[in-house]
Amino acid sequence: MSTTEAGASAPEGPSGRLWTEQVVGFSSGARRLVGIVSAPSSGERGSRPGVVVLHGWGSYRSGPHRMLVEICRRLASRGMTAMRFDFSGRGDSSGDYWDTDLDTMISDARAAGDFLCSHIGQEALAALGLCSGSNVALGAATRDRRFRAVCSLSALPFQKQRGKAQGATRARGTLRELFLKALRPDTYRRLLRGEVAAGRILRRLLLGEGGRSARAGMPDGKGEARNLKDSRRDIQSELAEFPGELLFIYGSADAEGLSGWRNVLEPFMRENRRNYRQLEIPGADHDYHGLAVKERAAREAVEFLAEVV
């Protein structure tokens, strides 16, 4: 199947009773991105807002066990045109994986929104993201008023807030470790002999394990010291001003996701927002492995978007 820009024609891909699919290509800055548009088979693609569907950090447009494929087809069956695509440096899209950070992905999501709006002929959108794709969806929606709703599956806290929580936990652990060592007489003998790296201990206490981490993905540790999953913005704070609808879905077996929700995201949402929903799916892990939990997550996500957009 060939790719197409908005308004051009291309051979149709797979189709079901209520949906059809087409491979498309569009630009995000200098990068060429590839996606799949799932549209209602009725041809009324502009009757409802389009949905930009976003995969996780190390995945590609199909998502784990083709979950995003099924969600897009369900959305199309409900009259909404949905597009899943490969972020820069992933799948069939151009770009360097190690040069793609969260802000690059947000730019990709907004470019996908531009394409989809042109494709369906209206300026209204929603977003659905899985894991890091949820962070991207929220980052795109808070700066683009075309987005009316975001469905977030297994979102983790943004790095700024997550880092503060992790830093506090790490500092408590380091202090406890140092306290226990201070109770040992051998510690002072080693200190006098110069066998204890006092400077390293101080840096660890003040800066965390390793101080500043090297650029993600660089085995030799060279390059700019930064976390590719961090944003130059404070997206969580910007969520307080987002006027659209929000749904956060988690699995009860997703320990990291639920911990991040309960300790970071939920307190913020309770204090700063009224129009948000949260759903916990019993037995589901972070990527919703298992037919029953995947079915439940997909159904809840599609029902939410069908209702609010």
C-alpha cells in the first residue's frame, strides 16, 4: 500500500463491516511519519472529531498485542476517524530514536492532529495514549485547544513530579544507609585510612544515585546530560487549565502505574480539576495482557470517547 498526504488518494487497506483503513504519510518538521487511518465505512469521516492514537515509548503504532489497532477500528465503527502512527525514530517513521524526546513526540502528535483535521475536514480532535503515549497526549492537548478530550491508559507521572518523589525516596534510603554505617566502628577506621569516599557519599546524598544521568541510550555515557522522557514544560501544572474531558485507566496489577497515580497524579487532579474520571481494571497489568482485560480497557476507552466527543 502506498502512502498519501491529506486529500490525495491511495489504495484502501484492510476493512471490516463498519471500518476501512489506509496508510498515510505526513510531516513533522523535517521528519517523515507514517500512520494508519481507520475511518467509518459509511464515508462520513467528518461527522465527528478525529482521534489521534499514541503508542508507548519503546513500541510502535500497533501497540502491545495490537491493542491500538483494535481500539482504532472500534472508534471507526462508532463513527470516529482514528489515526495511529509511528513516532519519530520508531517503526516506519524517519528520525533518530536516541534524538527523540518527549517534546519531539508532542510535536509529532500535534502534526498528526494537523493531518487528521485536514483529512476529516474539521478542527476538532481527541487523543488516546498508552503509557508514555499518555504523557504525549496530555502534553499535546494542553497546548492545542482542538483537543476536546484525552483518554490515558497506564500513564506514569511526568518526570518533573516523578523525579521529586523518587528523589525524596532515594534521599531517605541514603540517609538510612549512612546512619546504619555510622553505627559501625569499622566505618571510622576506614575513614581514617582514606578508604571511604566521603565526597562520593555527599554527591549521592545531594544529587541522587549517579548525580546527573548521561543522555539516555548512550552506552559510553557521552553527550548531553538529560532525560529524554522529560519535557521542557511543566505539563502536569498545565493540566489544571485544560478545559476538556479526561479519563485515566489503570490495571490493578500495574504496581508502578497505580503508585504514580495515587501518589502524584491523583492528588494533583483532586486539588486542581473537577472534570476527570479514573478507572481501575481488576487483574490488568501495565500493557493489558490477557484477552479479558484488553477487551475491558478497549471498551471503556471507546465508550468514553464516544460519549464526550
